[in-house]
Amino acid sequence: MIKGANIHYDIDGRHNGIGCGGIGILNQMNQKIGLPGKINENLNLLKRHLPYHESDHILNIAYNTISGDTCLEDIEARRNDEAHLDALGAKIIPDPTRSGDFLRRFKEDDFIGLMDIKNSIRRNVRLEQPQNFKKLTIINMDGTISPTTGKCKEGMDISCDGQWGYHPLVVSLANTREPLFIFNRSGNVPSHCDRPVWIDKSLYLVADIFEKVYVRGDTDFCLTSHFDRWDKRCSFVFGMDARKNLVAIADRIDESEWEPFERKTRYKVKTQKRKRPENVKDQVVKKRNFKKLQTEYEYVAEFSYQPGKCKKAYRMVVLKKKINVIRGNLFLFDDIGYFFYITNYNVRSMHEVVKFYRNRADHENDIEQLKNGVRGLHAPSDTLVSNWAYMVIASLAWDLKAWYGLLMSYRPLGLSIVRMEFKRFINSFMNIPCLIVKTGRRICYRIIGYNKNLKHMLNFSDRLKKFAFS
């Protein structure tokens, strides 16, 4: 079918075009919600604004990311593209060297202020949402390793799994996937370092908007000295290490109190079930006599437990697993493993508590998108603080995607944009070929390619003019 051989190239000397035509709507949205003005008002990093302001540097990096580019050096191609400059109404934009210098100007108070600016915009966007959106929210948090092959980056260190780099902490909302806070740390810092501070900040941000607030995290977040304070502000579910005293309590639970834990199927097949392919991995494991752990059954129970640093008792849900240890085709022995979940939420059943905790695995997808989709958790600069600044600025591209979806009038499409992978968003809503025509005081994006989302995009552009953000 691919036969085109008689191909000729010609040059249109009258018009300039860009492939990333969706950037205009994002720029329009930023101007409407007042992001550039708030950045310039609250950040003072430049002594003289000749010719750039702080917002020019920040939006330049964010637009470079959301246009599909992957590093600061890609800005050079954008700044030499006249159509790109005309599309943004700019005469010039910062080059990669200036962008790197701008990152090195940040101090800790500066990018905490930048995160506060983004959260103030986030608050205004949430206030535009329907009432059912404000019923509940879930705060997720986890750390991740940001590896680097550099040798001269200040603050880098070796992690517990042997990777050199940084160890950023990401605190995000589960229903919008937005990173509320990103806290960069050295690679060998323990996972629980400084976490209570950011949990308290997150609770302060969402407490007056959402009716119910849930916090969940793994065992590294099980900081019992803060439970009594958090108990007054939210409902939480944390994993807890299987310590000897907890295992002893679980062993004393009567067999009649254990309930079988059943996992629901992900979906119901409406047509005929397809034949499953052969499990090649299982064949290799058996052939080479590798050791395999296989879960035979799961049971749940609960008891009341008061940690030593708490003034009251909390609900402890325990999951008991029988695990078969197999080597090749030979059964070796079985083992009993316990998993503990401490919570102050007494309305949910034991099964719902375990499932609610396991759903935090979706936060791993958010971190993966920030790390490899947006490439916002990389370390292009030479110090811990400047790399922290880059993480906060580059993650703005992910925030813009979320705000784009939340402000869209067609709700089903908007919510799908919030859950959408970053690359798919770029291909669907950013990569729209347009001619850029400057007529009078207008910048006209003349669309020259069909896209099934064009109708909703144009409606969104018209809808932005009706918003009145504070």
C-alpha cells in the first residue's frame, strides 16, 4: 500500500507553520489563570529583567517539555524557529545556557514558593469543579530513585540498591494525579526523611476544599508519633512492618476470626474467553530450577493496637498469606507471611481497607510518568538544589495537562485527559499542525490537519474566555 515514489519538496515563503499547534491553547490558559503574573510577583531571582522575567524562563522550560522535547538542549531548536516564537507572541526566548543559569539561581525558599504558586493556581482550578468532585480526595506519597551517570553533581549519592543519583519524594493527589510537592534529596537519604512536613502541608492545602481527605502510604510513612495529630485532620491507611510483637498477636488470633480474602476480577468478559498463551516465563523457571514463591491463599482479620508513641488505640488489619516455596517442579516448604495495615477509618470493612491500600500502586504509574513521560525527575544541572528546581518546573508540564482536562467542558473527555499518559496527550492535543498568521493584534493558528479532538479543543478555547479566576 505504501507506493508514493514521485515526491517533490517545495518551499512556501509566505507562511510559517508549527507542528505543536496545541501550545496556543495552553498559553491562553496560563494567561487566563494568571500563572505568569503570580510567578513574577512572588519570585525574585533576577536583578534586572532585560529582557526576560522569571515567568519567561519557567514557562519556556515547561513548554519545551509539553511540546515533546526531552532535555534543555532542545530549547535551542525552538528559539531558532520563527513560527514557534510567533505562536507565543515572543521576539526571543531564553537559550539552554541561560535556562541552566536560571536553575542555579534557585534557593530552597524559592522553589518552595514556586510550589506554593502552583498550588494556589491548583486551588482555583478545583473551585471550578462540580460538587461531586469535592466529596473526597486521596493523598499519595512515595519516593523514587532518580539515577544519573554524572560524577560531579553535588548532593548525589549511592542508594540502597546501588544506583547513583538523587532520591526525590513525590506527594500527589490520586484523583487528579497532580504532584502537590516534589522534595529532592540525596540518593542515600532514608525514605521517611522529612515526610511529616510535606504531609502536613498537603493536608493544609486540601482540607477546606474536599469534604473527606484520605492519606495512604507504605511502611516508610508509618510515623506513629504523628498519628494522633493526623487523626484529627484526615483518615489514613499505612502499611506497618511485621514486627515480632505484631506477629505474636496475629498468631494468637483464633481461626474462626479469619475471613478469606477474595480478589475481584478486573473485568467481565462479554464474549468468549480467549485461549491463554503458554507461560514461557514459568517454563524457564522450571527448566532452570529457579526458586518461585506462589501464594496459595489469603485471609484477613483485625485487632485493636496502640503504638507506643500514640495516646489512643487504632484499628490494625492483618493479611495472612500462605506462600508455597517451589524450586523447579519440586515443592520445598510452605511459609506464613503477615502484612499489617494500621488505620483510623472504622467505616470500611477489612477487605476494603486492604484493597484501598493496594490501590496506592497507581501512584507508581504517576511517578513513572513524571520520570520517563515528562522526564521531570531527571537531573540536568550540577547541584542538588538546581536539580530540585528543574524537577519542580518540569513537573509544571504535567500540571498543565491536568488543568487542561479539569477545565474542559466535556466532562468525560476531560477526566480521561487527567488519566491520560503524557505521550498520548502530546500526540492527541499538542501535535496539531498549524500555520501561524499574525494579523493586526491577533495571532491566528490556522489548522491544516484533521484531529478528532478539534471540536472539544476549540470549545475549550472559547470557554476559557468566560472564566474569571481570582
